[in-house]
Amino acid sequence: MPDKPASSDKSPGSMSTSEDGLAHLEPIDRAAEKRLVRKCDLYVIPVLSLLYSLAFIDRINIGNARLQGLEKDLKMQGQDYNVALFVFFIPYILFEVPSNLLIRKIAPSTWLSSIMILWGIVTVCMGVTQTYASLVVCRFFLGLCEAGFFPGCMYLMSMYYRRYELQWRFNLFFSAVILAGAWSGLLAYALAKMAGIGGYDGWRWIFIIEGLATFVVAVISRFFIVDWPETAKFLSPEERQLLIRRLSEDMADAKMDRLDSKAGRRVFGDWKIYVGILMYLGVNNTGYSISFFTPTILSELGWTAVRAQVLSIPIYIVAAVTCLISALLTDRLRHRYAFAMLGVVTASTGYIILLAQESVSVGARYFAVYLVMAGGYVTQPITLVWLSNNMGGHYKRSINAAMQIGFGNLGGIIASNIYITDQEPRYPVGYGVSLALIWMSGVACTVLAIGLRLENKARERGERDARLSLPKEEVENLGDDHPNFRFTY
């Protein structure tokens, strides 16, 4: 009687047993792999992009409300507006790490939709507030509710794609925010036309309608947000097996699925995370500065509020296009550093023009805003994906995303306070500090690139192989400290 085949499992990338009794992995079916990636693209990216665009609008619509009379109606004076921006970031920074630890325990579909429902309610409350103090309280709770969303999305996406697949997908997600900045101004202008309905001023309807939209979409999104790959309902068992295998191969032996004291020391003692915070902080200041103050800056060029809103749209469109082109190139070329620095130089050129605005035309100042936004939105998403690419293991990625985004949002606090009302329209402190911070980001990117290159060379020489003699349970939980892991730059 002929021998039976060792295994009849023909799923793509499955394991079989040969005649010698040893387990062997079948070669990955590349066609099945392509179908899997396309399926992930369809189920993971679009819904998160939509939700993040709503999150961003709810965060920055205060800038549009300002143009429609927010400060006058709430009797705000001096730096009151800056304080209202600033207070958002206190809970936003403090609660990002706890939130990303919770999402590890709770299904992402439940966690992300729940916090979104809450901030939709808070946004509506901003529209009915009667005092400046109440506005500040609402901004605080908006920061609290939004704290876990962006790092949670970043973490979730990083668990579905290989390292040189992630930048393009993340920039698609990120560009949704850039485009949201483009049409949020027009939306706010249209909503402001509701002034008088129900006895509410136009700026109140901006908050009320946008908050209600967030609430409704959040309730529906519970059924569309994906969960972790191991439990993803949109994947078949064979697809889940293939996904987990291809990600495991990409990360070598870099696993961290247990957060014990030794793993905690490896996470919080990792120099890369702190350099990554400086990278993101420096460029994030630019992102928030443009988002908060573009309508105001353009109106101070001598244009009406309506014209300023309209002329901000092409700025965001150009930024989105450059963001996507840079993502394609950096993934295709498998290189991050040069593209991050290209964005730094571009944004710096814009800031220099704005600092010299008394010597240049209005058209040149308008062009400078293009440079600042395009440069910032090239570098900002790269700093996030680049660092995530070099983090190994569930917990390492989770904590890294929360720390980099959380503490990096100190850039938002800075942006909220450097555009001093008494200095308009020149804003020398605002532009000067932003220029310095964008170069802090550039220096940090350089430090990371050099450090990763040196560490890879050390591992090639076998200088980290001693870690393999640690107890087995520790070796299996080293994360990117595993000697077989190689960094990308």
C-alpha cells in the first residue's frame, strides 16, 4: 500500500510534515498573499481614515468657530483662545499610554467606537456652552476622550502590514486628515449660515452639527472597525494563518507578548523611543500651528474670512499629494531618513519666508504656507512609521505608539501658545519657535538614523548574541532587542 502524504493542508503558507518527521513551512502562495493584502486594505484603512478625519475636524473646528464670533460671544480676551487650545493637550498626553494598554485588552472595535461616541457628545456640548470657563472644561474632556484614538489606530494598523507596506497605508490614513482640513473650512462656513436657527449663533452650529455627525458615525463604526489579526472576523482561518506568518517573518524573532518587569525595562529604557518623541514633537508643532492658525493667518493677509477659508483648500490638497507621493517612494526605496529631512528643509524655507514677510509680497507669504504645510506633512507621518518599524512585539509597539504620539503632542501645547495675539500679523515668536522645532526634529532624525545603522553593524558582528544565552522565556520576549532583528532607516 502506498504511503499516505504527510499532510493534506494546502492553505497558503501552511505547515507540513516531511518523511523525516520534521515540520516544514510550505512556500507562501504569492497570489494568495496579494489577495490578503488587498483585503486588509479594504477592511482596515477606509473606516479608520473616515473616523480620524472626524476626530481631526472636532479637534480643530475651534479655529473656524473663532472666525465666526466665538471669542466675542464668550467674552474671551488676550490669550484666552490659546489657553482653550492648550488645555486639550493635558489629558491627551497623559492618557495615551494607559489607553493603548487598554486597547490591547479590549477589542479595538469596542474601544475606538466608544471613545469616539464620548467625544462626539463633548463636541456638541461645546456648541451650547455659555461661558469661557465651560469651553475650557469641554476642551479638557475632548482631549481626554480623543487621547486613545490616534495611537490606537497607529498600533492597530502596524499589526496588519509588513514594515515596508505600512508607510503607504498609514499615509492614506493620514491624508484623510489633511483633506479634512481642506473641506472643514467650507463646511464650517456653510454651518455658520445656520446662525439664528434655534436662537444659536453660527459658530455654535459648527460644533453641534459636527459633534452629532461624529456621534452617529461612531455608533455605526462599531460594526466595521477591525479587531486584532488573531481574531479578525473578515479573515478566514487560512488567511489569518498566512497574515500572522508573513508578519512574523518580517519581524524575525522580535516578539514581546508579555509585559513583565524585564520587558518593561526594555521598553522604557529604549533610547529610540525618546529620540522618536523629539522627532515627532518638533514636526507636530508645525502640524498644529498650521491647523489652528491657517484661517487666521490668511485672513490677516488682507482677505475676508470667506476668502481665507476658500484659499486654504488648495494648500491642504497640495500637502495631501506630497504626503502620498513621499509614502510611495519611501516604501519603494525602503528608506526613511532622506525623505524626513526633505520635509524639514521644505518647511524651513516656508518659515524663513514668513519671518521675512515685511520684505516679501502677499503672494510669497501665501506660497510660504504651502511650503510649511507640505514639508510638515511629508515628515510627520514618516517619523511615526519609521519608529514603529523598529519596534518589535505587541507591547513594545503599543507603548511606543502611545509615548511617541502622547509626549510628541507637547508640540501642540507649544503651538497653542507661541502665536501671540499682540504680535499679529507678523508672529515672529510663532514662526521662529516653529523653525527651531522643525530642526530639532531633523537633528533627532539624524541621531536615529546613525544609531540604527551602528546597531545593525554591531549585530552583524555578533556583539548582541550573548542575549541568546538568557532564559528561554526571556529570549522569546526580547522584542527588537533580539539579535536576529535588523533595524530600518
